[in-house]
Amino acid sequence: MKISKYLVASEVFLDELTGRARRIILGTRTSEVRVLDEASWRDLEGGRLEALPEKDLNDLVDAEILVPDWEDELATILGQNVAACADDDQLYLVVQPSASCQLGCDYCGQSHTSMRLSQEDQDHLVNRVRGKLGARVYRKFFVAWFGGEPLAGLSVIRSLTPRFRALARDSGISYGAKMVTNGLALSHDVASEVVAEHAVEHIEITLDGTSEFHDRRRHRKNGTPTFDKIFTNLLDLARRDDLELHVSVRCNVDRRNAEGVSPLIRTLAEAGLQDRISFYVASVYSWGNDAHRLAIPPEEFASLEVGWLAEMITLGFRPGLIPSRKSVLCLATMPEADLVDAYGSLFNCTEVSYVPTYGTPNVYSIGTVAGGEVPGKRSLLGDFNEQIGRGEYPCASCRMLPVCGGSCPKKWQEGLDPCPSTKRNIQDRLLLHYAVHRLNSQGEAASRTLIASGELAAAAAR
């Protein structure tokens, strides 16, 4: 056996309860966390496996922290990824019902118009989905309503949802949807409609800090502010007990609004939303424009993010700290998934439609709902796992590959670094995860027992 290359270890720390030096390790092949005394870590790192108890060795094998000597781990991970994408039993479809958006966000690379998906193209889309559902067995048909602003195309959602639900019903599978919206038009009645009538299970809303920061960048196209209206809609939505719904809030961060993240976290906490929403931050990136030039340097962003995570935990939020195994990366690597925009164009990426810098016709378009796919176009982004295997990107040698999947094929192709912040702050996340586990997950008494033990211990995520 050998130690896996897909392994991350925290810095050594002194456990004050036991007086022992310890490390937290993460096997990224399985996203399993273990706690080791420093002496055990040194034996593991040095290949002295005979020094470890047999039950601990078996546990490390189960967690794929120890793997067979002969295994080509990169080939294993990429093979699993390709198989998971090919065998995915959920048909995923992203629909941009409108090319319109009320907001004039200064980092957005899209060009907005009043175009909505025509009735003719809706018919073509329904026929395309029918063909996919008839070609193989699925468990679920899942639609993501995206933009522009999807609620600007609510009439299209009203038209397509009954037809989509009928297709799922006729195939004997379930149907569900999510929506990514700016939240401006998400009134009480609209929220009731999209959940009850359009089967929306998850709504994501963006707030770029408190009003002082948000309104400078996510204002209407005429410059008027939007924070108060969006926040009012968010509060109403998150506090409702009559809707079966997950609500998430995303904060896009660059140099100009980084100071607004903590005030926003505190504002959400003061509103009592800790157990009603999930919240996360994301660095602003290129969207066919130069928005990435405003981004905080990756190392600095990763450090700031740890502080925000700690603040969230202190205030009662439960953010995800340990990344999960990601076999299916995104729309690009899902061979049967599509995005259709309001013009009826097909894509296999959510970051390219309506972006004028990608040309006319759009270089990333894979076809149209009326004419079908252009042979070979999907592979530009869709062959990402194969491209990693050929060593075209640094992902081939990265220990985080199993939990990030390579992050973003389009950004790699454009010469940008899309690596997630977890790559740079995973050691701090491990320490934070362990602290939360010890103090909260099993209670102080059980935590003391865990800390005092000389054996390997599974962390809270198990």
C-alpha cells in the first residue's frame, strides 16, 4: 500500500486538552476527514505503515488515504468522473427564458435585450427533451431557470413548466427545478407561484454586501438602488414555513466590496436567518470581460474567506467547510445536459450566452433547438476530463482534483486560473472543521473522549 497523492494535512497543532501534537487530514478521493497524532502522521508520511495499528490501517484504506501501490490514481479519478457523467440518472436542463435583466451590474459580461424564448422554440425544446427522455432511463428531470433574469421571462416559465412536468410524468420519473434570480421581482405571490406551480425547490439570490456596497454595483440599469427591495423579498421568502424550499444567498466579492461581507453576514444573522438560508461568497471573475482585474488576489481572498466562515459559525450559521467529492463537474461535462437561451441557441456552459465578446455566432454555441447540435461542438468544453488526462492543465498534478473536478474548463481555455479558494485555505478549513466538531457536533463530553483517544477518529462529516 502507499499513501494517496490526493491527501491534505493541516498544520500541526497542540491539543490543549491532551497536550498532544495533532493533525487533521483530508482524503480528497472520498472527502473523508481523520485526526492523527503527530507521531502517527510521521509514520504514515514516511511509509512506516507497520507502526500503525491494523484497525487504523484498515480505516485509512476504507477512506482511500492508503491505496494500492500499483494504482494510477489520476486514471482512477478521471475514469470515475467520466463514468459518473455518462451514468448520471438525472436529465439536467438550464433554460434562460428571457435575455432581459432589470439590473446593470458593472461586472456582468452579458448584453441584455427584451427577447423571450418564442413559442416555436419552446415547441422544439419540448421535442428535444422528449427525445432525450425516450433514449434512456432517468430518475429525474431537473430544470434550472437562469438569466439574464428568469423572472423577466415568467410567462415562458408558465408555458413550459406544465409541458415539462407532463414529460416527466409520461416517463414515470420525478420533476424538479431551481432558480437563480436577482430577487427584485420575487414578491410573496411570485414566490408562492414558482414553488407551488413550477416545482422550484431551490432559489438563489445575490447580495453583494449591505446597501452601501450592494447598491453601488447591483443597481437598476437607470442607476436606482435595489438592496432594500431584494432584502425585503429575501426576508419574506426565508421566513415562510408554508414553502418546501431551500434558499441560498451568494455574495460576489472583489476589492470594492470586501469590507461589506461581514456587515452583510451580521445583518442576515440579526434577521434570524441562520437556520433558514445558506450563504457563501464567490470571487468576481471574467465573464467575457475584464471583471477579474478587480478580483482580490487568490491567496488574500482565501484568507479573508476563512475569517468570514469563522464569523458565520460564531453567529450560528453552518457553512460547508469540507468540499465534497465532485465526480460530475458542471453542465459542460454532462453529455446529455443543455442550456437553451432566449434565442433558441444551445450551449453546454452557463457563462457564455448573451456575451458579445464571444462573437456572432457565439463560439461556444453547440447548436440550436430548431436545428439540433452541431457535431463536435460539445467536445470543446465537454472533453475536459480527457484534456486533464493529457496533461493540458495543472489539475493533473493537483491533490484537490477529486473535490473540485478541475473547477472550470472555459476559464482554463481562456488562460485564467479558476482554482477554488478551498485549494488555498483547506488547511485552515480543516482546523475550523475540527474545532466546530469538538465543541458542537458531539457535545463537550464526547469531544473530550475523542480528543483524548490515541486512535484515528472520524470527524463530524462522517
